Amino acid sequence: MKNISNLKVKIFADGANKEGMLEMYNKDFIMGLTTNPTLMKKAGIKDYEFFAKSILSQIKDKPISFEVFSDEIEEMEIQANKIAKWGDNVYVKIPVSNTKGENTYNLINKLSSNNVKVNVTALMTINQVENVVKNLNPNVKSYVSVFAGRIADTGIDPIPIMKSSIDILKQNSLAELIWASPRELLNIFQADSIGCHIITATNDILKKLNLVGYNLEEFSLDTVKMFYNDAKEAGYKI
């Protein structure tokens, strides 16, 4: 039977709702947090820096990632250096390229060499992973986020890519692989089974943790009751 307490993979909460982020932060099994501009936009965040600093005023002892949002690589560097100064627990998310398809490998090298903890994001290929790892400072902590969920959305099994990425990251003992954009709770156990270091998950997925180990016969009965009760409440007749 699956048991959340036996997992070795670290679970990071992914979100931009302050209340939800703080709720997850206070759970022992949540080892870090991440957010991104898309989640922040959906949450109605208007002032990026104010929001980030308000979160950091209460989250000081778990890693948290904030992303640059410029499309110009020089401006990305300026933003990254500002974000890095917000807290010792801050990792700066750097997309693997800008919208023009220009890679950010040199920027990653420069930031990492200057002791900025980066979280390189939106990777989906082995080639990207190899190039990112080559440019990370082996003496500075870093994250490499491979979007396994989005890879799966294309019909490609992400697990071989994630396994290869783990092998590539063995070149750098301070770099950790993130299984990003999971689609279901099962992905947490899949990430754990292949030795992935971290998996991010939204609150919608994390709320399903109470189902881990739940008896399937009982779950089946719960489902039947749900269908019956919804049909009854709707007043359906034939």
C-alpha cells in the first residue's frame, strides 16, 4: 500500500494564493514552495514585488522560487539579481529561453557563477538539461525543472526523459531535478520511484493526499453515492 510517509521525493507546493501558500508551508511534508507569473496572474496579483516580499516575511526557512518575467536577457539578469536579494531562501526562476527561442545558458552560467541560486524552468528535452547542467556552478545550489506533465500532454512518456535527467544531474551534486507540472497524485509516486529529487504540486493535487492508501471498494461506493446524490438533488426524472 502506498504511504506518503515513505516518500523520499521532496514535495514543493506550487501556487500564488497567499492563504493557500501559507497553509501548505505549515505542513511538515511540504519542503519548499514555487510560484510563477501565470499562477500569480490567475490569483489576481497586481504588485509582483509586494506579493513576493509579503510571502517572504512569513516564509523564511523553506526554499521558495520566484520567476523573472522580462523577455530581454539583459533585463532578466537585472531582475534576477534583485529577486535573489529578497531572501537567503530564494531561488530565481530563469526560463530556459525567451519567447524568441534564444537560450539563456550564458545567463544561467553568469548568475550561478555569482552565487545566485537559480531554478531553471520550462525544460522539456534532454539537450536542454545537458546544456543547463553544463552552465551551473557546482558549488552553488540549483534546481532544474523539467515539465514532465506538459511532456505527457503531447503523448510522450516523460519517465525516460526524467530518468536520463537524473543521470545528467549526477555531474553536479548541488543541482536537484524538479518534476514540474504534474497532472495527478500518482505522479508523486512515479517521481519517487525513479529517484527524482523534487516534485511540485498545486493545492488541487495536494488535497488528494488524504486518499493515499484509501480502500478502493470504499472509494467505489463513495463514487456511486456521489452520482446518486447529485441526481437526486438535481431532481432528475425519466
